Amino acid sequence: MFLKSLKIGNIELKNNVFLAPMAGITDKPFRILCKEMGVGLATTEMISAKAIYYHDNKTKKLYNLDGEPRPISVQLFGSDIEAIKYATQEIDKIADIIDFNMGCPAPKIVKNGDGSNLLLHLDLVEKIVRAIRENTDKPITFKIRKGWDENNIVAVEAAKIIEKAGGSAITIHGRTRKEFYSGIADWDIIKKVKESVSIPVIGNGDIVDEETAEKMFKETNVDGIMIGRAAFGNPWIFRELIYYLKNGKKLDKPTLEERYDMMVRHINMEIEERGEDVAIKEMRKQLSWYIKNLKDASQMRDKINKISDKEELLNEIKAYFEYLKNN
């Protein structure tokens, strides 16, 4: 009933269950794994428009899309109009959808006037949307929050501005910048944004399982949902949500064997992408999430955090899963 294909601009997506862009998480290997689990759209980590403007080589790795199944959404952030125009033209060459972040609460982003700081400057929001629209024919989407704080609830106003200036879809996270990820997401503001515009609206915030996914659709009438933190170490969540929304039944949780296979594959993909040294350090947090709530996970996490060699890491993980099977 709630699962359906969704059209954003001229791009037809196979379903309306999306992976949120998350810095340090949604790199290419993780996006590919989530796509295998059926996700309708995955978006890159945030990419600085200024870094593209200044030809930063490290940044180019963030939008290496080689070998990734389409469609692909690339997320930009920034506040400098000239840099945004240039970055849009560059990303237009490779992306199917261009997303722009107006919701990130991180202090290092906000202090530069980017991310959710833009919600304090709706005139600049309009200029940014128009600048992107004038420099690409691709669908352009925008991620916003409820507002800056309780005294600046601007999501509805921002959504109307985005639609009028040429936006193709909006994702709304139901918290203010001040709240970060604390408290309970306000789904009522998501409903109000949905009612205020005619372009697709994607709901984000506190969707953690089948019931909350269904509830988001029922209570807000959104066109799609976006999963963020609930996907940490859990790409299977997309398979589970899609199945439930389609059939009204729950799938079994991944077996120990599935978890083990996914972890090993993820490690190997990251090493291929980044090299052994960087990949193993970066994978530590992911591996900790994969084993969360399993028996003796904290001791295993301590071991993982001290390992920097691929073979040692794979042997330790294998031994841990053998232990789990026998206990």
C-alpha cells in the first residue's frame, strides 16, 4: 500500500525507501550493499561545493561513482553561490540527481554558514536553489530540518521557496538544528511540509523498524521515507522495510552467517576502494555496529579497535562468529 515507485523530476525510482546521506558512512561500498538490499535511492556523503570549485583531489574520491548501480544522487553543501554554480556543473556530468544539504547540524559545517545555518537565511536559500536550477537540467533535491531552533521553525516556508525556485523534491528531518538528534522527531511538521508543496516530500527522523516506517507514511502522507542511523551496520533494514510495506509481513532478521558474510565483503570492498591502512581504521565503527547486541560484542569491539592488518582482522571476525555459533 505504501511502497511504490516514485518519480523525482524525470527519474523513475523503483521504490520510495531511501538511504540518507551520512558523512563517513554512505561511501560507495556501503551504498552498493544497501542497493543490493533493494534501496530505492542512495545519496553520497556531503561534498563541499567549495572543494570542487578549488579542485581538491581528496574530495574527488567522494564522488567516484565507477561501478555503482544507477540511479545515483550526489549531495553538495555550501553557501557560496559561485562555488555552488561551478560544483553543480561538475556534478551534473556524473549524477542522476543532485541533492543539496540545508540540514546538517555539525558545528564545523554550521560555523561556515552552511548546512542548517541556511535555514536562518531564507533569501539565500532561494538564491542557492535558483543557482543550482540554472546550472543543471537534472532533478534537484533539498534536505532541510524543522528549523534552527524552536523560535525559528521555517520548514514550511523553506519548502515553498524551494518548490517555487525549481526544486524537484524535499527531504525533511523533523528536528531543529538545536536538537541535533536528541528527543523525538516532530512528524507533524513533516505532514505540514507535505501539505504545503506539490513536489515529492520524503520524511526522515526516528524511522527504525517496520512499524515506524508504516507509521511515518500513515501520519504524514509523505511520498517516501529516508533511513539514516537505523542503517548503521544494518543494510538489511531496507530489505525488511520494503518487504513489510509491500506484504504486511516481517522478514526474519539476518542470520549469523549473513552478518559474517556481509562484514567480510564490506571490509574487502573498503580495502579495494581506499587501501588497507585507511579502510581498516574507517571500518572499525562499522564493524562495531554490525555486531551490536550480539554476545560479548564489547570485548570483540575492543579487539577490532586494536587491529590494523587485514588478515588478522578477518581471522578475529571468523573466530568470533564461530564462538557465537557454538554458544
